Amino acid sequence: MSDTVQVAVTGAAGNVAGALLFRLASGEVFGPSTRVVLRLLEVPAALPALSGVAMELLDSAFPLLADVVVTSSPSVAFDGASWALMLGSSPRRAGQSRADLLEANASVFVPQGRALAAHAASDVRVLVVGNPCNTNCLIARAQAPEIPSARWFAMTRLDENRAKAQLALRVGLPVREVTRLAIWGNHSSTQYPDAWNALISGRPAPVVVGDDEWLRSSFIPLVQERGAAIIAARGHSSVGSAASAVVDSVRALSYGTSAGDWTSLGVVSQGEYGVPEGLVFSYPVAVSASGTWSVVSDVPHSADALERLRVTTDELVAERDQVAKLLG
Ligand code: LMR
């Protein structure tokens, strides 16, 4: 047994956490020789429910689960954390405007960003899942300039997984045959799921699919609207697939992406592909086995794709402008 990893999870009594925590505790994410301490954060009203989750974690007798901390204090939750999985956010309420939603989330992510800066481990990596995740990540990061920009992520792997699944279904091949599928931009209905640079069984996806019209008119909107379709079908947003995408994201950042492949992650833009510096923008990201990552360069785009990139970039700029007073 070599290490112990401290993992903070916010929104820990929520549905996604319910599907995620047991996978974190099992060793599936951090490997069979790493003990896990789960540091679970919730609002005070949800602490009774969270203590029930903690009881169930203990009752599972996971050999690798070293401790479970239950708290409503961000400073306790983030104390010594090497991973901060930010699932909690203020959900969108009926009739609420995007601006009000951003504002409501600021009250969550401003104090949490400050607590991360003050208490997390010096190697902390932060994955923001709670929506609107790109801009929530931007807000939290602005409170914590001490944490290097390369350690902040917003989750778009769920969109990538959805896109891969749809391409695989369309061509009747296993999903593992689909590689290099990048989500560009915002985790919202303006995202650009790029099938044109994806591969299926090593061949260009558009050639294998053989129907550009389907890719443009069906595939793209289906992926863009999948979150809304899940909400319509289930009455609440995605649970198991969101937890799975967290597992995939953390594993990719811990163990690397396969040679020649990439993963989708919202990262702090350094201006790549003309995106304004500092926006949290989803790109194709290649990760080394030791966890060093870089945005994949020179991915070619058609005029149609460039227009889609502009639309999602503009949306992120508008979100940034709406929370400008929080960004210092
Ligand atoms: C999803 O993509 O399933 C969610 O981010 C949707 C949502 O608004 O919660």
C-alpha cells in the first residue's frame, strides 16, 4: 500500500455523488494500491442525508476506504485535498434567467474557490461538474490565483461519451472503436461535438458514417440537447452517465490518454484556436502517463466548424461578462 489520496466531493448527498462515491471508494479510479479519504461537503440541510451516505460507504467495507469526512464547511472539506470534484451547484429553477443562474452559482463558487486556495493540497486538481460548469470553474479559479491554471477543469467528457455512443450506434460498431472525438467550447447546447476529426476503427469518422447531412442535422443537435432529453425523460438531470464521465476524466488526468488519442476537457484557455485567454473552454486534450496535459494543436476545421466554434466562444464570453465583477 503506497499512498493515500484525499478527495473532496461537493454536492455529496446529491444523485451524481450517490453514483460516484462508491466507485471512488472501490479503487476503480485511483488504483488498487491507493487508499482513499473521501471529504464530503454539503449544505447544512443535507447533512442528515449525507450522514446516511457515509454510513453506506462504511457498510460497504471497502478495503481502500481510509476515512469519510462529512461536513458543511468548505475549509474542512478541502483540507489537504489533492482532488476537488465539484458536483454541487445551484440548480436552475423554473423561470430563472441564465444571468440569475450565474449569480446564484457565484454564491457557491466564490467561497469554495477561496477555501480551495487556503486549504487544498499544493498539488490539488479541481474538476467542476456543477452547471454552468465552465463559468463556475472560471469564478472559482478567480478566487484562487495561487492554484496554477493547469489544475482547473470543467467536465465535458459526458458530452464526448454521448457523442461516441451515437456514432457507434449509427455504424453498428462497439463504442471503443470511436477515438479522437472532441467536444469544443461550452458544456451547453452551443457545444461543438466534432465528428469530422474523429476516427472509427482508425478511419475518418465522416467516411465510415458516409452521411454528412446526418452528422450536421441529427448528430450535432442530438449531442447538444442530450442533457435536456435526459431531464425530460427522467425528471432530473443525468446521474449514472455523469458519474461515469467523472471517473473517465479523473482516470485520464491520472494515467494519461492512449497514444494518438485525446479526451475532452474544459481547461483555462491560453488563446489556443483564437479563444480569448482565460476562458474555460473545452478542447481536445492529450495527457501523458504522468498526468501532464496539453491542448492538441493543429486540428483542422471547416468553415462550418469555425462558425460553430465562434458561437460557443461568444456564449462563454457573454457568461464571463455577466460575472465580470467576481473576476477581479
Ligand atoms: C447534462 O449534460 O446531462 C447536464 O449537464 C444537464 C443539466 O442541465 O444538468
